[in-house]
Amino acid sequence: MRIRDLLIDPPLVLAPMEGVTDVTFRRLVRRIGGVSLTCTEFIPARGLVERPDRCKELADFDPDEHPLVIQLFGRDPELLAEGARVAEGLGADVVDLNMGCPSKKVCAHSGGSALMKEPELVQRIVRTVRAAVQGPLTVKMRAGWDPEHQNAPELAWMCQEEGAEAVTVHWRTRAELYGGTLRYEVVAEVKRRLTVPVLFNGDVIDAESARAALGATGCDGLMVGRGAIRDPWVFRRIAHALYGGPPVVVDAAEQERVLLGYYDDILERFGSEKGALGRWKKITRYFGEGLEGGEILRDRVLHSRTVDEARDEVRAFFAGMAA
């Protein structure tokens, strides 16, 4: 898959996730391998323009982290355009516009997926931002606002015509949040209408679901979000499946090594034990879902009062698995 002159091979992208895809988490999945493009957390365009010192931390990345997407959200075309210029100046290889976030806070200010209710505003946004940046511009959206208004095919085509060079579509509507029954039809229709790359997003958690999504929609690539928190090896698993490699086997020792290494990286970045412990608990909640008996690990780490206690609980859990 190519987004303009950027080769994305394998065509696997780490989704932007608020409070998750900071530089430490992106570094984790890049070290494991299989991912070809990573995205920052979504960043408010207004903040990047008006409070750059505060928001630039959200856009922090490693010197070797390329290609990189910086995702922006907002509803003011001019502010989004200026934010996109700042993002390019910071080193973004791609600027992505968030039209898919279902957060009540974001939607209450008519950002994120709420933009899907205002096609004319979307058209102005994409046109204005396209004129402001030199590099690739992409858009991420949901199937629609609710099941009765699944306008992603029309909106995605409009974005393409205004200069978007790839579109990611999450199969759910905003009203469904993270529920609903998996369906492919709307995303497949987006793919049929567009000539730029289309990526499928939503419930891609392993090689089987990846193959099913690509086969049912004909999409050019996949964007993986929560599946990567649950299983940071998911990109390697999918890449091996797509290219005929052997199954990726990850034993308990490797899981322990990666999780503890990630904890150390978080602690170094946060500096504050309180902040680091909060992030550890959040990540372990998801990571535990991919482990046999993982609910025990989640519970033990959740009730840890210090970083050292949490680290000891992780070691004890994996020692029990080995035994």
C-alpha cells in the first residue's frame, strides 16, 4: 500500500488512541515489529496552535520513528490548517484528520465523529487543510453517526475529491461506541467508490480477523487499535499470516520481558511514580485480556500501591505461569 510516495508494507497501521499511543507505546510495538505506520494520540488543533508547549508533548516521537502520523481534531478549518502546518513542522510524515472519535467530550464540541453530521463543514475542512500542508493528508471516520445515517461512502468520496490521500473507516457508527455486531458492507462500499487507499478499522485482533476484514471489504490495509494493547505482537502475527510466514509463538518469558521493559520505559518518561503507575494499570487491564488467567494479573496490578509492588506482582504472575 502506498500513501502518495510512502510505502506502507506490510499495510498495517497502529491506530491513534487517547491516553495510549504516546511515544512509549508506539516504541513498544515498533520494537516487536510488523507495524509499518504509527499514529500519535489525537491532538487538539487549537491547543497545538495556541498552547504549543503543552500539546507538543503529545506529538513527541523517536528520531527513527518514520513514517509517523500526527492526528488532529477540531472543527475550525483555519485552526486545523494552522495545526497541520505546525504538525508538519514538528516532523509529521502524514497529517490525519479525526472524524471518528466517539468521545462525548469531543463530540459535544462538534469534533470527532460529530463532524459526520456536517458534510459541508467536512468539505471545507479537508479543502483548507489540504491547501495548508505539503505532505500526505488522510482522514479517519466511522461508518456514520448512527445506524440510520451511515454516510461514510459519500463523505469519504468527498474527502478524496478535496485532496485526502487515504481514508480509514471504522465499521461502527458513533452511536454504537464499541458495541454492535461486526459488519463489512459500509466499509466495502467506501472501498468500491474510492481510488485512494482505504483502511479497515475495528475489531482486528488477530490473523483470522485481519484476513476476514481484507477479504470481505477489499481494503488496502488495516488499522489496529485496542487489539494492539491486548496483544502487542498482533502486527507480527498478521504480517506473518499475510505473507505466508510461520505462526508467531510468544511464550510467558517473552511476555514478561516485554511488559516489564515497557513499565520501565513508562517510568522513565513520566518521572513521577504516581503517573507511571496509573498508566501501568491502564495498559495491564487490556494486556491481561490476552493472557490465560489474565484477570488475576489485572486485579493484582490494579490493587498495587507502588511501582515496585506492581512489578513484583507481574513477576509473581509469570512465575506461576512457568510453574
